[in-house]
Amino acid sequence: MKNPYKAQNIAFFFLFLSTLLIVVPVGLIVVIIVQKGLPGISWQFLSDIPRQGMRAGGIFPAIIGTLYLVSGAIVFALPIGLLAAIYLSEYSKDNLLNRVIKLAIVNLAGVPSVVYGLFGLALFVVFFKFGASIIAGSLTLGIMVLPIIITASREALESVPYSFREVSLSLGASKWQTIRHIVLPNAVPGILTGTILALGRAAGETAPILFTVAAFYLPRLPNSLFDQAMALPYHLYVISTQVPNVDEKIRYGTAFVLLALVLLMNLAAIVIRNRFRKKKKW
Amino acid sequence: MRKIKEFIIEKLILLCGIASIFFVIMIFLFLLKEGLAVFKSVSPFKFILGKSWYPISEPAQLGILPLILGSLLVTLGAAIISIPIGVGCAIYIAEIAPLRLKEILKAGIELLAAIPSVVLGFIGMVTLVPMVKNVFHLPTGLTALSGSIMLAFMAMPTIVTIAEDALYSVPKNYKEGALALGATHWQAIWRVMLPAASSGILAAVMLGLGRVIGETMAVMMITGNAAVLPQSILVPVRTLTATIAAEMGEAVVGSEHYFALFAVGIVLFVISFAINVTADLFLHKKQ
């Protein structure tokens, strides 16, 4: 190599280029959806049922369906995930069981989303005879987001300084009292961040709800947990591939609402995380 | 009284601790329960290597080789695009970008990771697909290539984040030593940092590609879904995931078709399991 600084400049140029190749399309995607989707958004679009075979009207049932599914998933996943995180950070020793649990979490995070759909179909829809229903979809999504909640909560719990626990224990508190009154309150922002990220993920996933809950076209609101429901991501899939001649405004509008929902949740998570970092007392 | 309460709570915590193991096993068992039935009518060998997938003809032909090759082709294309760009971006963020820019770039990557795959599929349909069609003068833009490009974007957040972590955790004195010996910054990155972080970067690539193989909605929307042996990267293909997603809605519970789709699910589960376990080994080697 003749001139190492010249080589460095060339290399750094290509590294910068590859960064641009990722960041610019991301920006473009968001800009396109906002630009073409925003004009289609109106109160009527958000609050009306789909009409004329989804070619007109609004997306209200899909929004409500997604809200039901996401809340159901969190109600199921948050307690289990949080207790699992407490186990990993406070109770487990560095042994084989601990190692296997961590490996299981990694695998749970890596299982393809459509395989979760199959699992939900086999277990909740067919075996438990729930049928395609909100409860089957919520449970499937809940298991899917479990690794996100466990990982985030564990990190939050572990970042609470060890001395906090020692002080509490030395004052005569029991292990559970220490966890409940000292460790958990200090880990709340981190747990909250993980939970919101899990909400966002559950709201955007389509494959797990395809066969467990999603209704192609159901222009009314679900009455019970055992009803089918529409959901935003599946609705976007349907109107962009299955139904011909849907107005562009409706497609982009639906994409906009879904993207806005997911990005707002992520934004909230980032804001909480940053605020907490600044406030950190230790 | 308090002792009993704490005893119950601690058992409950242990129970939730092992819940992940329980769920992984449950997923595998239920896939096996529904999927293995297909091997009553077709041998595992014929299932994996059979060249035609006509699940609803009489008699049904259940060979998933076209689907496996479809998945591999799309994944290979995505790997070629995403590995250099993803690792390059990770190096840029970890080593070169100034602090302010670093925060912005990281937020951008997080943003990309957060976009739902159905939204990416939709955007791919309206922008990328017509572009591929026009550039290569094809009858349709719904090709393996379009899928590869879109999937590369879905692999990049994983690759960038984990590779950046790997570079970040290389001890600072490695780099300082190289610089003190007169190496340029780039020489230090190329000859010292990258080799030291190699197992972490390898894990990053594997996890990124694991995400690609398992990706469903975007692939189904833009690869054209033709279950034939792919001849080139410019023809429609169908992946393992898209087959399940597209056909399960029509398959009758308990039919041969239904069992076959679960068997495809077993294949996917085994692939993702192997990738995740290996990547995890690489990540632990680092420490």
C-alpha cells in the first residue's frame, strides 16, 4: 500500500456510503408514507367502518381490533415476563438451568413469526377449541413478545446497584421485600421501555394473527374475547394484495395509521429511556 | 404467615423463570404433533427433495424443494446486499461517526427495526417492484431480487446493532496499541479491531440472516409466490414462510395439506433453532 492515508480516506468513504444506503431509504419510506398517507386521514376515516368491500369508509374496527389484541398480549406477557426477569436477575445462579433458560429466550426471540401463527393455530384455536378469536391471537402475540419483555426487564433490574440490595437486607428486610420495595421501583422506567417496545412489536405483526384471529372483512366491533376481529396490519395486507381497485388514499392512509401507531410507541420508549438516564442518581 | 407468602411468591417466580423453556418445547411439540402426520402419506426424503408442490391436486404432490430453494435464493441475495452494507455501517457508527451523528444514526437504525414488515412489504410493492420491472424489462417486478433487496433492509438493523456491540466491546488498548505503533485509524480497524470482533460480527450476520429466513409478510407481498424451482434471481419465487402464510387459510384442519404446512413449519423451526444456538455460541466465545 503506497499511501496508507489515501487508503484510509477511500475506506472511510465507503463506510459512510454504506451508512447512507441504510439511513436514506429509511427516511424515504417514512416521508413517502407521511406525504401520501396524511391527506387521506380524516375523522371519518378513523371512526367509520369499512364500506363497499373495503373500497370506501374507514378503518375503525381494525384500529379497535389491534388495540384489543395488543392489550390482551401485554396482560398475558407482562406478569410472566417480569417474574421471569426477576428470577434471572435476583434468584438464578450461574448454572446449567440459567444457561438453558437464556438459550430458550434467545430461541423464542428467533422463532419466525409465521411459526408462532402455526403454534397459535394448533394450540389455542384447535386444541383448546377457542376458534379464531381475540383470545387466541392475544395469547399467540403474548408468547411472541415475551423475550422482549424479559430481556428489557432483566437489564433494568440488573442495573440497580448491588449496594441498594445489601443495605435493604442488612436492615432486616427479606429477599422478597427487598425486591418489591427497593429493586422494582428503581427498575420501573426500564421495564416500561421494554413493555412499550413489546406493544409496538405486537401491534405491527401480521403473520401470528393470520390464522388465529384476523377477519378478512368484519364491519362491526367484536363483542367478546371469543370473537374474530379485524386488525390494522392484516387489513393493510388485505387491501394492498387481496382486494383490487382500492383507492390509493385508503391504502396509504392505513399504512400511515399503522406506522404512526408503532413509531409513536417506539418514540415514547426512547423518551422514557433518555429521561431516566439523565435522572439516574447513581 | 409472611414466610408462606414469600415461599409461594418465590415458587411462582421460579415457574415463570422456566416458562421460556416450557414455551419453546411446547412450540416444537405442537409442530411435531400436527406436522409428523404428513409422513404417513409421503416419505421425509420425498418431502424435502420432491420437486413439485401441488398440495391440492389429486393425488397431492408434497415436495418442498422449490420452497427451500426459494428461501435460500432470497436469503443469499439478501446476504450479499446486507452483510457488506450492514458491517460497514456498524464500523462507521462504532468508530468514525462523531457523537451527535452517532445518536442520530442509531435512532435511524432503531426506526428501521420498528417498521412493521407489512408496511415494508407495502412500500416495496409500490416503489421497488415497479423499479425492478422497468430496470430489467421484466413482465413482472415481483421477483426474488425484489424480495432480496427488501429483506436486506430487514436484516440490517440486527446486523448493525450486534456488530456495533461487538466492535464496541473490543478492549480499547488493542486499538491504542495499534495506533501507537504508527498504524492509521483504518489499519487499526481493518487489522486489529475487525479480527478481534470477528466472532461477534459472525453472530450478527447469522442472526440477521435468521431474521431473513423467518420473514413472512414482506416476502409474500413482493416475491410473486410461484412455487417452482427458481431458474434465476429475476423470476417469481415462493419461500417456506410465504407458503404457510398464503395457504393455511384455505387448508382444512386435519387434511393432508394442513399437516404438510405444519411440516414446513418444523423445517423453519429447526433452521431458526440451529442458527440461534450457533450464534449464541459465537457470542459467548467472545467473552
